[in-house]
Amino acid sequence: MFVSEALGLSRHASKTLEEKNILREAFIPHHFFSDIIEALRFDRKFGDIEEGTVVAKTINGVRTVRGFPKIRRALTLYPSIRKHFDREVAIEEKMNGYNIRIAKLGKNLYAFTRRGYICPYTTEKVRKKEEMVDFFRDFSNFVLCCEAVGEESPFVPKKIYGIRELDFFVFDVREIETSNPLKIDEKLRLCEEYGIKHVPFFGIYESRNAHETVRELICRLGRDGREGVVMKDPEMKIEPLKYTTSETNAGDLSYAFRFFNEYGKDFMFSRIVREGFQSFEFAENEEEFRKRCLRLGMSILRPMIESIKDVSSGEWVSEKIKLRFDDIEVLELFLRHLRKMGVDFRVRSIVKREKGAVLYFERIMRSTTDKIKAHLEGQPW
Ligand code: ATP
Ligand code: MG
């Protein structure tokens, strides 16, 4: 089996991998993906192989794209930062979109989602980025780990960054086969050299007192509706830590409560706990505290009521999404891709343009819809 060979798995490990049914198809064969003959993704973590790792048989041989590692969260800034990092810590903005790994396989670029699917929509967008094409002409042994953000996002549509369509911001440059990251300064230098956008970089600080800087940054980012920060070892030897703004915690909650039956209880609970620790650490005054309480309460009740209203007026609870494609064939491929991912959706319309087409669809939150309907009809919990 080419996967075991590529990853150097023992006979025994290879057998376990098969028995546990961890490998799944990573893409839909299509001429848009012409460099790939076969590609499998890890649906779960396996030993030290991350979830989302992809092994692909390409026209140029077998290639592995390692999964993006989990980033743990700091619940307190002090003492977490000084305890976790060495002498210095680099601070970057945590942008709120979806995680994409970009790699060159054969002659073309491919965009892998966190779970290891090759996404047709994202791949089409990535291939239009000349600076990335230039970069990979010189460095096909690297992966660009990016946050894909914008209003036309199939997973996390957001207006706050002022990006109408979709754009990519590099946060890590890694070696394709090993997933070893470049140091922060090397990453920034390469991005600048090729004119590739990267997430905002706030500088390198002494970890001893970085908590004060981060706290100020978090308040400022929060006011702008932005997500938070990721703190990294400048050498990239120690794993990073993330920390988010109260506004983002509230934003997540509001999303989760709008679709409350599709989301795990852990998702909601952990965000409420974060607010507790932040409120404690920031030792805010009464007015700030009340503002936080109001924000938290609003983010829970308001969206839930919106969903109940939708169902009571006979609609589905859903999320409406608009995506533009240059090639209608890629649009069709994307719809097949959504089905393969198990997304429950309904196409509202497809509008043809002189070049390509616009897809309007909605993600249907069936479980929340059914739950609300049942209660509105008098069913006890
Ligand atoms: P994880 O499993 O990594 O904890 P998650 O899916 O729960 O992630 P998040 O809470 O959004 O996601 O946090 C990690 C994600 O943040 C990364 O996977 C990446 O997509 C995104 N991200 C945004 N900006 C950065 C950055 N500057 N550095 C690293 N990751 C970033
Ligand atoms: Mg995220």
C-alpha cells in the first residue's frame, strides 16, 4: 500500500491503519485535479500522524502533505506565556477564516482543508494567485499554511476584514514531507520576497512581560471585531498558544446558539469558561464587566430566538452562502465535494456570467430545525 510506504509504517502499523478504517478518499477524480492519480486522507489522528494528513499518488510520484497540528489555548496570559515560552515570544494576529494548506503536486497548486479534503473552490482561487505560483516554482518542497478569509467563504463567511471575495494569509511555511516549520523571520522574509500576504505580525517580545502587551492587543483587536492572537516561539521549536478576544468568544457562541443542536455542548461551555478567566484576569471595572455580561447574554439568547422565529414562520434554520467560480465545471465539482463531505445543503440558484458563474446555496441545519419544530408543536424536551 502506497500510504504505508510513504510514511514508513511497519507491517503491524499498516494493518492497524486498515482495520481502524482511518484512510478516506481526499478528492473527487476530475481533470481539474489532473496531477493526482489517487489521494487518501487521515480521517483521525494515527500515532504521530495528524488528522488531515494526505498521501497522494501524483504524476511525479507519491507525496505526503502533513496535517496541521492543533494549537492549544492559554486560559490566562499570566503566567501561561512566561511559563510556556523560552526567553522570547513572537505575536501574530489570529485571523478568523478556515485553515488551508497549499502545496504543489505535479504541475499545479492544490488547496487542502483541515480535514484533508482537496477543495475545488479554494484550489481555483489559489491557482489565480501569481505570487503563490511564483513561490512554488522555486519551492515545491514547502507547504503554505494559510487562513482563507473573506465574505465569499464556504465555511466561515466574515465581513470584518473588508475582503469581498476570498484571500489567503500565510501563518506558517512548512516542509511538505516532515511538516517542520520555518523560523518566524525566515517565513516573513520569504513572504515579503514573493509578495505573499501574511497574517499581521505584532513583533517579538520578552516572554517575561509579554502578557501586558498581549492584553492591550486583545482589547484593541476586540474593539475591531477581530479574533485574537497566536503566540509562537521565534525559532518554532516550542508549540504555539492561542488566545482570543471576548468579542470572538461571543461571536462563536452566537453562531453556536443559532445552530444549537448541530453544535457540541463542549463548544459552548468552553467559550463561557474562557470569558470567566478573561474577566478575572483583566480585573475590569463594573461598567466593563456589565458590558461583558450583556455581550455574553446577547450572544446566547438573540441568535436562538432568531432560529425559533425562522422555524415558526415555516423556514429552515440555515446559513446562506454565495461563491463565485471562474469555471462552471469547478462549481459542479464543488457541489459534489460538499455532498462527499456530508454537508446538508440546498442550491438556491446558479447565475451564469460571461466568465464562470455564481452559486447561491444554503447550509441546512436540520437537527436544530427539527428540534425547534418539535418543541413548537408541544413536544417536551
Ligand atoms: P486547533 O485544532 O488548531 O486548536 P481549531 O480548528 O479549533 O484549531 P482555532 O481555534 O481557530 O481552530 O485555532 C487554530 C487555527 O487558527 C489554525 O488552525 C489556523 O487555521 C488559524 N490561524 C489563524 N491565524 C493564525 C496564526 N497567526 N497562526 C496559526 N494559526 C492561525
Ligand atoms: Mg479558526
